[in-house]
Amino acid sequence: MSLYKRVTCAKGGTCNTKGPNATCTKCGERPDGGAWWYRFRFGGRIIHESSRSQSLTIAREAEKLRRRQLEEQWNRIEKKKLPPTFEQASAGWLSRRAALKGSTRETYEHALKHLKAFFGKGLISDIDARDVAAYQKARTATNAAGASALARSDPPVLV
Ligand SMILES: [Zn+2]
């Protein structure tokens, strides 16, 4: 992470400060004015941009903002790549069955409520046969009614 000022040189390019008294070796002037630039590495690439400000405080803020923006963008993309959780998948499954009759829908909703409590936050791809067996066992133990029949077939067809 670095901040530096970039001044357009009369002789072309940008002024440096390598001459005596930090003057530019090309034009002989001391670089004056110009905007602060920030430079940092993010996700394997170099972000090198002007803050368009002559204030160092504002430039620091601009750099922080830019970094946060990149992080948010990055996280959104990562999240999109993940498979849905059981909760998301089951909501989608039910919404695609709009034609279900009231009582059938209620049965499903009731069953899904139990399933969600058990699998809800887990990613659908992480649920395997052992989890389903564990769920059936838990439901049998709590003496669930007809809902357990649905539980036996549902998780695999939800995706
Ligand atoms: Zn110069």
C-alpha cells in the first residue's frame, strides 16, 4: 500500500524528485501540485489509480474506500459460486409447485419446517445419505407423523 504524488512534467511523463533539493532531473523544477495516487495489490493484481485529490487525508480515504469496494465485489462473486443452502433450495422447490392444493401444500410446508430446522443452514451439496438417516432417526424418536415419509424422499429431489 503506497501513496505518492504524481505531477505531469513539462518534459513529458511525470516529474521525479531525484535531482538536488528534490527537484525533477528532467525539467529542473520541484514537483508542485498534482494529485495523490494510490497503489496496492488486490486479488493478485495491482490497483494503481489517482485519488484525484491533492489532499493526503482525502487520498487515504479514497484508497480505503476503493479497497472496501473491491472486497465487497469479491465477496459477492464468491457467494454466488456457492451452492444453495437447504433453506434456499427448499424455498425454491416449493415456489415451483404453485399448483399444489392447500392441504398438500400445508403438509409439505410442515415437513419442510422440520427439515429446515435440521438442515437449514447447511449447503445442499454437503447433505449426504448419513445426514438423511440421522434426520429420520431423530424424527422417529420424536414421533413425527406423516411428515417423515416425505423426509425419506425429499432431500435428494430438492436440487
Ligand atoms: Zn519534471
